[in-house]
Amino acid sequence: MKPTDADPAAFWDYSLRIYANPGVADACISLQDRHGCDVNVLLLCLWLAETRRLVLQVSDFEAILRSAAAPNERLVQPVREVRRWFKLWSEDAIAAEPHASAYKALKEAELHGERMVQSQLIAGMNLAALGSAPTAEAAARASFDNYRKTFPETDGAASELDGLVAKVWH
């Protein structure tokens, strides 16, 4: 892979692997629900840090968030809202048919949308133009600090982002 190439399949595979680590999914969902973080952006920061020690700047976040806005807003978020509503609405019956298959279909649709968003996040990204850090952990922390600067409200986000880094590297 050339330094300017970002492989969507490698990013997706990494995301599935890291998201399955103990505590990572809960930390990402908390950051999403409490602070408006995009889980795919969090995973992108971790992937770029771990695989290449690359650091995203505020301007990088602004560009990648714009590039993924349409699929996020028109596909992923609406499907997520329906899936979450459905889970609450049918929580007692979710293991029984037809609820189980409907919930599974909603979850799969959301995951397909997430994969599309990930492809959009890295489409056209010039990795050679990104900054770097001496370690993967330092790169993740620097990217998260820059990502936090794009939030309207950051109270508590810094410690939760630190907690996510700790779950990945400790």
C-alpha cells in the first residue's frame, strides 16, 4: 500500500477487531451518545494511529466529517434510531420471531451503512500529508485532542477519550 492510499477493507477489518475488545464498544457508544462523537471517526483515529502513527488535524476532521455527512445523516442515523426504538419497543419479545429477524435486519443495515461511512471518511485522504507521532498511543491522543476541538461542548469528553485510549493500549 502506498503511503497515500487508505484501504477501506483494512479499516473495516481493524474496526471490527478493535470494537470487539473489552470496553471499547461501550466507550465509543458513550462518546457518541454523550458528546456527539462519530464512532467511525474515533475508529479512524485509532486505526491511523495504530497502523501508521498518523495524527489528524482539526482541518482534517472538518473535511472528513463533511465527506461522510450525507450517508451518516440519511442512512446510518435514521436506521440507528429505528433499531434503538425497535429494541426498546420489543425488548421482551426480541428473542422471538418475527422480532429477532427484524432486529437482525436493522442491525445489518446499520452496519452496512457504517461501512459506507468508513469508505467515505478515507476516500481521497492523502495519508502522506498527515502529521505523525512517535508512538501509536501518542498519535491517538493527539488526534483525539484535535477532534475534541471540533465539538461544541467538551466537558467530560477529554477523560472519556483518554479512557478509550487506555482500553486500546493498556
